[in-house]
Amino acid sequence: MIKGLAITPPILGRISIGRMVEKNGKRLPEKDDQFTITSQVQTKDGWVNHPLDEELRKQSANGKIRSIPVRMLFNDPDLNLRAEYSMFDRQNGRPICVGNGETCRRSTSDGIETLPCPSPDLCHFAKGGLCKPYGRLNVKIGDDDELGTFIFRTTGFNSIRSLAARLSYYQAVSDNLLSCLPLQLRIRGKSTAQSHRSAIYYVDLTARDNFTLEQSIVEARNTDNQRKQNGYNQTALDQAAKLGFSNAAFEFNEDEIPALLEEFYATEETNDSVMQESADSSVLIKPITNNNSRPSLKDKLDSKATGCIQAV
């Protein structure tokens, strides 16, 4: 295995609850109250929707995707959801510091160093809001690909906190059968003082509609028994995933660079004084006014994305 390359779950598409809109010639993130499922193909008009997006919209009464039936790929919650404080180089999109609030791995001139992580608010290295929580959730949708996943990326504390708690609880109550539970991602809304009492949206994980938790656990046990009879080794799969994630200092994919920069840093070069919401729609980011004539990060990103983003 190539060292320094994180082996992550195969990606079939993306899940988001925010969307990019064109305003005054700039692409900016805008909050939304529904899911969008996209493929890995991006054109000049944005990400191409996955066929599952249309399928789920047809099943919805109002054409909006408010919930997505999913299963987890792993029994270990930390393999399904990886969340850390992360700081990226805003020119090339590469991670330069990733921490958990206690320790961090930081890229320096001397290589990767392990240092204390006091959290972004107390870290001098992260001054100016450069470091954010960054979560990646991999889920399975449908049965066409047993090991293929869709990824939901978020910088929102609400989504990260809710998903982390749910995954841990479901693993516990199901007696470590998290990967067998029939679950669903769903949109929830809330208002806070920070959002000026306007609605913000985040992602939660629950039992599927018309299923109680007890019924979900019964089905999980049946699924687990069937898998074992067919020779499916979930324990070995979890172990292989742990080794894959640990094969590099940072979980990083070159293909993520344009999407990551666009989703998480697109509000930096705007004169709009209104608080804009991130692509996750659960974290508020205050735009920074551009007072110089240098090419913006958005200009660089558009130039790169137009030329190199095709089907993966």
C-alpha cells in the first residue's frame, strides 16, 4: 500500500443541505431547507444531480428531499463520521493543521509534527477564523453498491454534534450493530441568537419513518445474522477501514480541493454586509470585505475548476 495516501470509502456522490447561487458575478453559499444529492461530475453550472435525487423528490409530497433512507458502512461511529478542527491552505486546499481539541497534526517546514491543540478560539496559529470544525459523514443509499457511499461534508457544530451523538447511541443500543440499522438522515431547523432568530438547518440521524427504534434493532439483528450466514465479515471491514484512514497524516483527496474551497471559503470575497451561512447551513460566517485588487480565491478556483473538473 502506498504510504501517505489515506484509503477512504469509495464515493458515489455528495449530499448537501446548502447550495451555491450566483450573485453579482460571484458564486456564494445559500441556506436551504432540503437535501440535494449530486454526482461526482461538475460542470460550469455546478454539480450534476445524482439520479437518486430525482427519485427521492418524486417520492416526496412537495418535491423537497427532507429525509434520506441510509445505512452506515461501519459499526464504529468514528469510521462513519470523522470530525476534527481543520485548517486548510486557502490557495491549494491542502490541510495544514488537524486537531481534536487536545492534540493536532501540523504540517511544518520540518514535516508533520504532533502539537497541543487548544481549540480554534485559543490557538494563535488559527487566528482570524482560519480553523473550523470539519466533519465528513459517509453513508450508504440504496443497495446498488454494497461498499459505495455518499459523503456529507459540514463545518456546522449543530450537524456534527447531532450526528456524533446519534451514531454513538445507536451503536450502544443495537449492541454494536450500527451498520445493520435502517436509519435516515433528516433535516431539522432551529433558531438561535447568533442567527438573529431566523431559521438555520442542520442534519440529524433517526430511525426511518414507520419504524420504532425497537423494530429497527430487530431488523438489524436479522440483517446481521443473514450477513454472517453469507460470510460477510463486518469486523474485518472496520479493521481495514481503520488501517486505511491511518495510512496518511491527513484524510485528504486531491479531487476534494475545488469543492472544499468553494463550499467553505466562498464568502470571503464579498461586500455583502449580511451574515451569510455556510454550505452546511448550520454555521454562520461573516464575510470579509476585499480591499485590494489581487485575484480572489474564487477567481483562482473558477479558473482551476473550469479546466480540470470532469467525471471522476
